[in-house]
Amino acid sequence: MEPKLKNLIEKSKNIVFFGGAGVSTESGIPDFRSEGGIYSRVYEYPPEVILSHTFFCSKTEDFFSFYRERMLFLDAQPNKAHYALAELEKAGKLKAVITQNIDNLHQKAGSKTVFELHGNVYRNYCTLCNKFFPIGAITATTGVPHCDCGGIIKPDVVLYEEQLDDRTLYCSVEALRRADLLIIGGTSLKVYPAAGLIDYYGGDNIVEINKTPTAADSRATLIYNSPIGEILG
């Protein structure tokens, strides 16, 4: 781990990590907005449209075609950043991971307290009877997956036009309010309302780890424009 960051972590007792897609790019999962990311490619419809509640309801089969091809990376494994955060939690330093990712890699690495703002691809539910299904309900089927009751099985992920889960938001806000160190990594801080959550942090130290500048840079104690695994690992 980078020495200045290590020193800051050693002095802290209540750390929260707030992360985005850049945390998982080192695991082979593309992000959204950088060159080569999901949004940089040409599709029949813009990804922001495909990944919307309206599109899911009106063009459900097209939604699942894109979702299976572009949003599922089930062979991906945690990288150095995921494991470093899990170790900080085991050491009693890190109290929560707040993530915009839906890939489950923090949990695979061993993190226990993970607040998933945008859901998790491994969870799926029937839109009619609310029965939950594992990922196989999506990957082992083609077209639109259905429950025995006839309802559509929807990934438990937050689409555009949908609200974030109230309890996840509450827990994230409370964690940020109690933190004495906030580490922000792999996020452009351009996706709201998720990005606005960091305003609930009132501590003195913010560490920013991102390849490009963000709105949090002016508040940061330390700024690293390097891959997050290199800094945390």
C-alpha cells in the first residue's frame, strides 16, 4: 500500500470506502464512460436507453439480449483492491463498502458490510409474485425469463428511472456520517443520486483514487490518479 495512505489508515478508526466501476476494471469488467467502456460502443439504442425501466417494460426481449451479453461477467474474480478492502474490514478499520457496482466482487473477496446502491446481478426476482431467483434464471434461459406464476424475472439491479433502495441509502448515509476517513475509488462521481452521498461525510480526510479528476478533488487530502489496485494493494 502507498505509504502516505497507509499512515492515514493507521490513524483512522472508522473508514468508509465509496467505489464505482473503476474498482472492477482490473478484474476485466469494462466501465461505462471511459474509452472502450460500455457507453463508447455503438448499439441499436443508447445503453442509457436500454438500461432504463421504460425500455425494460416496452422492449423486454431486447433488454435481456443486451443484459446477458454486456452486463454479466460471472467469471470475473476480485482484484488487489477488493482483497485489500476486505483485509481492512477484518482488521476492524473499514466499517463499510458503499459501491455502485453490481458484480458481487467485494463479497467474493470477503467483505461483509457492503451497501450496493445499484443492486446485484446475482439476485433476481419475479415482478409478479416477488419470488427470488439465482443468476441461473437469467443465464440458463433465452429470451424473456419467466417465473412459474407467469411473471417476468427481473434482475435486482437499479435501472435508469428507478429509485435507489431506501434502506441501502439509509445505511450508506449513516456509515458516512460516522466515518473519520473516506476513501473514494474508481468513480467519476457523475451518477446521481449515488454520487451525492459523499456530501454526508463530515470528516477531515478524503482520499481520492481515480484515473481522472472528480468533483471531490478539491476536498481531498490525498489524490492518486493511478489504478486503484496499485494504491490499495
